[in-house]
Amino acid sequence: MTQFTESEERTALRDAVRRLAGGYGQEYVVAKAAAGEKTTELWQDMGRHGFLGVNLPEEYGGGGGGIGDLAAVLEEAAAAGAPLLLMVVSPAICGSIISRFGTEEQKQRWLPGIADGSFTMAFAITEADAGSNSHKITTTAERDGDAWVLNGQKQFISGVDEAGAVLVVARTSDAKTGKLKPCLFVVPTDSEGFSTTRIPMTMKAPETQYTVFLDDVRLPDDALVGDENAGLLQLFAGLNPERIMGAALSNGMARYALGKAVDYVKTREVWGQPIGAHQGIAHPLAKATIELEQSRLLQQKAAALYDAGDDVGAGEFANMAKYAAGEVACSATDVAVHSHGGNGLTEEYGLANLLLASRLGRIAPVSREMILNFVAMHTLGLPKSY
Ligand SMILES: Cc1cc2nc3c(=O)[nH]c(=O)nc-3n(C[C@H](O)[C@H](O)[C@H](O)COP(=O)(O)OP(=O)(O)OC[C@H]3O[C@@H](n4cnc5c(N)ncnc54)[C@H](O)[C@@H]3O)c2cc1C
């Protein structure tokens, strides 16, 4: 019989993360962002408890679980007001790709640090001139004897300042144009020729985005992860977890915002009864709650497919899950701010910044429109529109 509840183990994991992240809470994250500091204590604490590597193999320091477990961790942290954006890149994308396609030596070298949080790996695919069309990326890797030489530029790369290395998506120089044949390289951030410029963002968050410049960055042969001719499979072994984690982040944020709103409308009285008694306030909250539950089911289904090894099914549902979660995060934060009246826009209540933060779930890692394009084409069999 199909169960629509998670295992006892997953539930216990959620409880433990909620307790730990709740001890930090939104106030901690907001204070760090305001001071231009990082949430390092929370990251390390989560790492010490094994939460950052729950999806990675036990023999490399991980918890031996799946992406469904890691997504549960991120969802709970976000629901406690303390999301960790870099979980999307370091253990989910980079950890998944290296676990599945790395050599034994690469696994031993990178995974234990990623699993316990002592080493963070950023991920770079986006380029300014390519945008959503990753087939147009021009970062190029050229062979030079035993080495690789990388040249190119990446945009909006999160957390490079906190990362010891970046997993860079490039193409080989003999495949400069046409359909992307991606090659993945671990590039240490202290490599010669590697430099960054911070992109000022309006959203207040401890994690920051960078333009990354790769100018004749020389890497050893074993910087290449996986096969240079493997095509898109290796990349999507990381991008599907990224979408599932994006969904988890958005769903957690929606839970946080709705929780705040429900608490508020139960006690705020303007007409001699709590404002939550008015349907104009209660119904939007109820609607967002239903949409959130739909979205969480999609997140769990996508993760279950990925963890079962069904990459094709996971691709379809990871896209759908990311779409649904992006939408519910936007509507839930909107409803939460509105339910608070003027207080919704104050710093004290800390909700207005979520209006901006929730938009990220519509834009990244893949935009709402590109997901609709994908579902129209692959689920519905409609002609390609772009
Ligand atoms: C806070 C933040 C963190 C990020 N972190 C990372 C990171 O760590 N690593 C990384 O590699 N990237 C990262 N990104 C980049 C992110 O993945 C991209 O912004 C995203 O993929 C969209 O690409 P773009 O910004 O170039 O938008 P564009 O591709 O320029 O799209 C602009 C608009 O046009 C629409 N559009 C484009 N093509 C079509 C089409 N065919 N049909 C319909 N509509 C279309 C899009 O949906 C969007 O609304 C981050 C971005 C942000 C904002």
C-alpha cells in the first residue's frame, strides 16, 4: 500500500533539524545579513550533527540517505526561519555529482568535507550571455598536456566567498558550439586566474552572489569529474537534486510565513474579535495551506523518484515540484505580509524581505517559464516553443 507519510526516521530527522535551526531562528539570520556576516555557526552546527551530508554515502562521512532526506533538512531549516542556501549547491549538486561520477580519489578528497560542512563547494553554470539557454555557455576547457586550461565567465554564483572550490560547468574546446556537451571541473577558489566580483543584490541574505572570472585557470587532469563525453546525464544528476532542494527551500519559507501569519491573526483584534475570524483573512491563508501541501507532495515524489534511481521521472517531477514551490512561496509570503497590515512591512516582523526572497524560487535555478516549456514539451508532447 502506498503511504503518504514519511518514515519514522525522516520524521525524527525533521524534528531534530527543527529544534537545532529553531534555536538560531530568523533573528539570527537577519542580524548576520545586516552585519554582512555569514551564518557560519549554524552551518557548522548543522554539519556537526550530520545534517548537511545526510544524502551522501556513509563511507565518505555522509548519512547514507537520499536527496529526500537532505530536502527535509533544508525545508525544516527554512521553516524555522533559518534557511541555508548553500545546501542547494554544496551537498546537493556537487555532493550528488561527485558521489555518482567521481573517481574513488575524488570522493575521498571532497565528500567528507562537504558532508560535515567543513568544506563548501559552490556551483557555476550560469553565464550572462547564455542565461536560461545553457547550450550557449562559452566557458571552455582546453587540454594542455596533462592539464586542463579553463577560460570564461560565470554570473550569479552563490557563496563563492565561503567556498573552497567551485564545480564549474564548461565545454571542451572541440565542442565550442551547438548542443551543450558539459564537462564538470572542480576549481579551487585559490587557483591562479580565478577571480570574483560581488554582485550587489537588493534581497538581504547572508549568502552573496558573484561574477566569476576564469582566466587561463590551469587544473590537473583529475579536476575533471566524470566523463568528458557523458553528455547531459552527469549534469542532471546534480540539477535534479538542485530543483528538489529549491522546492524544499521555497516550501520551508512558505511554512515559515504562514506560521507567522496564523499566529498573528489569532491574536490581533480590530473589531472585537481576532482578524482571523474574517473570511477575507482566513481564506487566503487556507488556500495557501492547501497549495503548500500539494507542493510538498510534489517535492517528496520528485525526491523518491530520484532516490529510486529513476532520473527521467525525477527530472519531470523535480521541475514540477520546483514550479509549485516557487509559486506557493510567493503567494504565502504575500498573504502573510498582507495579514499583518502595516506590521507586515516593518523590520520588527521580518516578513517584507521574504517577498523578495520568495521570488528567487520563481527565477532560479530554472525559471518558471522554462519549467512550463519543459512540461508542455515533455509531459504534454507539445511542440518546442523556443
Ligand atoms: C540569488 C541567485 C542565486 C543564484 N545562484 C546561482 C548559482 O549558485 N550558480 C549558478 O550557476 N547560477 C545561479 N543563479 C542564476 C540562476 O540560475 C539564473 O538567474 C536563472 O537560471 C535564470 O537565468 P537568467 O537570470 O539569465 O534569466 P534569463 O534567461 O535572461 O530570463 C529572463 C526571463 O525571460 C524568461 N525566458 C527566458 N527564456 C524563455 C523562453 N524560452 N520562454 C519563456 N520565457 C523565457 C525567463 O523565464 C525569465 O523570466 C542564481 C540567481 C540568483 C538570482
